Amino acid sequence: MSKSITQDMAYRQSLMKYTEKYGVSRASRKYNKSRSYIYFWKQRWDGTTASLACQSRRPHSHPNQHTEDELKLIRDMRRRNPELGMIELWHRLKKRGYTRCPESLFRVMRKMGLFPQEKPNKVYTPKPYEQMTHPGERIQVDVKVVPRKCIADPELRLFQYTAIDEFTRLRFLAAYPEQSTYSSADFLHKLVEWYARRGIRVECVQTDNGFEFTNRFSNSSRDKQTLFERTAAELGIRHKLIRPYTPRHNGKVERSHREDQKRFYSCHSFYSLDDFQKQLTIHLCRSNNFPMRPLHWLSPREFAVQYV
């Protein structure tokens, strides 16, 4: 069966032909190869390309390989002691005349498959994502800290509260000077009114486990409702918490924050809370009129009009 000609074989063939014509020294300079390298392949070359193929370096014999008696001794000892560690197994084999080193025993046991099979890791099967069927069914809410480099006053702190409807991707943004449960409760009132003016009734809000939303991980007030939770109950809105340390469960609002960073915060500066709110309102109008692939290249505003 003829072997396919590789690039290396063609290169060596060219080298051999040049060597025959101009000699070893000139070929060494031309091809930037040592004389010993050229002599090695010249001795092997018989005029055919197949002779220039790399041959196996496997030895023809293994005089020190394990004998059948040694292999049988290892198999029998392993069968009688399946849970025994390798060093202890080697120690017992040594008492029965085994003369090899532990490294040699390890290699032959691995080759024979005598080590216990490791249990495969349990494959994580994510739950099928719950698709929303109408506007307002679930609103994702989160807070973004405004980057320091965007704020002119070094003493000023600004926060962007974001709500996004999972079905229509329609967003509502608001600016706050603090990240607290009071700001969260006020934002909840505002987002309910904002969506209601567009014909959307908010049924559920989904947040992470931050202190501004819940006391779930508080050591002292775990059983006490936050102002945000009480406000949601008064408004008849179900509050859903995502799994801890799993921000991807709030993926739509997290992704919108990434887009805000790229399109808004990377090129804007703010001098006060009022200035930030004005610029944020303009950015909100632009983002709600921006076409999106999940909405079949409609903007959230255009998509929402079809259902309200």
C-alpha cells in the first residue's frame, strides 16, 4: 500500500536531489541543514519518496518487559485485593518474588486496566427556560453602579435602577443617589406606573438576592421583610428571587447593563443626579427604539404595541 507524500517527504526529496547534483556541503548551506542530517537521509534514500518517510522508533524487542508469570501474579493479586493501594500492592508482590520498581508496576497496571474506574462527574442538566407568554408576566430588576470615571464630582455616587419586561424587552430606567431598599421600593412604584401607562400590568418582579431587595441572607433580619418586599405585596406583585450566585438567571437585565456600558457609560459624563437622570431618559428612549434580533428585528416599543 503506497503512503501519501507529506510535505516533509517532498522537502527531503528536494534536498536529496540537490545533494546529488551539488554535493553535501553546498546542500547544507542552501537548505540550512547540518551535514549529519543530510548524510542520515542520503543513506536511507533509495531514489523513492517512500524511503524518506519517518519510520517507527519502536524497539524491535523488549528484553526487560514483564513475563507472563509476573503479569499473572499481578492480576491474581489485584483480583484478591481490589481496594488495595498501589504501593501496598507492590509491597505484597515483592514478598512473592516480584522484582520490579513501583513505577514499572504502575505502567503495566495502567496498560492492563487494573486501576478502578473513576466515576464520571454528574452531568448538569439545566432546566428548560420558562418562556413568557404575554407582557408584564415577569419583570427582571437589577441595579448598576455608575462607573466612577463617568462622575465629575468625586464625592457623588450614582446608581441606575433597571427593569426589563422579559416578553417585550421594554425597559424602564431610573437614577438614584443610593442603593437601598428605600430606593428599590420607590423604583417599584415608578416602574408599575410607567408600564401601566403603556398598557402593561406587572404581575411578577424577579431580582437577585441583594440587600436592597431582600433579607434572605441577613444574619439579624432574615425573617423580616424589606420595604421592597412589603411594597410588592401591597401592589399585588409576586416577588421572585433567583438562585444565589447565578446572575445568568437574570440574564436579560444583566445583558442590557453590558450594552449600557458599551453604548452609554463609555462616552458620557455626569455632573449631578439631575444631569444623570436627564441623560438616562434620553438613553432609555433610544434603547427602547433599537431593533433586536429576539424580537424579529423590531424594537421593544414596536413589539409591545402588537400585544397591548
